Amino acid sequence: MSIDVLETNNDIIATCSEDKTIRLWDLRLNSSIKQFKDPLFEENLPSNAKFSPDGSLMYVGAGRNLLTFDIKTDKILIDNCTLHKESTRDEINYVTISPDGKFVASCDDS
């Protein structure tokens, strides 16, 4: 499970959960406002979610895959960023983004 705070609105957080979903929560309302599901999550649980600096995108590590979601449309923009064996041997457990939003990095435990 992971939690990230939307920098452009500190009342919104994203969570990855073992129920195979990513949810956006509004802390003021104390409720879930969006839910992201993908067939990939059936085999690869989402383990880490990170908002882009401008809050328009969310990057998600699921297994050895890195997905990009458009927050406004709820659609996956990039779903084929499967990492090569040389770059990771285990499931992604952390995703980070450069402050300017141009670079995304992920890591595993190996």
C-alpha cells in the first residue's frame, strides 16, 4: 500500500490497495472521489502511486510495470512501459518524479 498527496491540492491523496484499486480521496469529505482499475492489477497489484508536480498525471507501479493515468479523464495514457529484466528483477515498490515532471524513476528491492 502507498499514499501520495496531491501538491496542487493538499486535501487530495492517492492510495494503492490490496483490493486491486487505486483511489483518490478527498480529506475534507472523508470519502473516495475516484477509483482506478486496470486488468493488469488482477495479476500485478498496484504498489506505488505518485502524482505529477502539476497534478494532471499519476504514475503507478504495478508488478514490473509502470503505468501513466490522466487524472481528469481517468484514462491510462501509457500502459506498455513494462520494464526490462535488466532494469528490475522484482516488483516496483517506489516511483518518483523530478520536480519539473520531465523524468520518472522507479526502483525495486534488488
